Amino acid sequence: QVQLVESGGALVQAGGSLRLSCAASGRTFSSYAMGWFRQAPGKEREFVATISRIGVNTYYADSVKGRFTISRDNAKNTVNLQMSSLKPEDTAVYYCAASASRSALRVSNVVTDYDSWGQGTQVTVSS
């Protein structure tokens, strides 16, 4: 498994931008499809965005499409989530996750496909 540590969460006003980062340990980062999920109080964890092993494929939840961008740097073992036009409904704890994948093109929006999770970082969007 890979160890994941998120950073970048903050309090931001509606309409603002924020960049989340996730640092992974280990030398096999490029073996994992990566995803971002979020969980608001009293709600289930939900998919936000995913990127394939070499960054060729990405996929977004409809709620963030056009506002969020996922990217990765396999040389630095990092995956980022650039968030713009933030809304109060984006308020949640954001989690980075890794899914071991043989396919270089595979992406997944399914929570149970992911083997490793970070501890989460809080994003709060004020109205």
C-alpha cells in the first residue's frame, strides 16, 4: 500500500479558489490510479475526481465538472486538485485515495476500488 498525506484545506469565500495536494510515499506511485473524494457532515463519502496512472484519463463528478481539475506528477509522487468557483456545498473533508491498477488508462469513481486513503483535509466555503 501507499501512504497518503493531504494538505491545502482552508476556509475560503464562495467564488474563491483552492488547491489541494496529496503526497504519496513509496516508489510505485505510478502504479496507482488516484482519486479525490469528499465527505460532508452527516453524509456519505462521495466521489469528486479521478486520474489514471499516467494522467491520460480523468473523470469528474457532475457537481464539480468545469470547476475542479485533477492532475498528478509521478516524478514528485503528488496528485493535486485545483478547485475554483467554490460553492458552500463544496464544504467537506477532502480525501485522497489510491487504487492499484494494471491498466494505465483505468479510472474509478467507486469508493471500494480504492485501497489506500489519506487522513483528509478540511475545506470550508463561506457564503
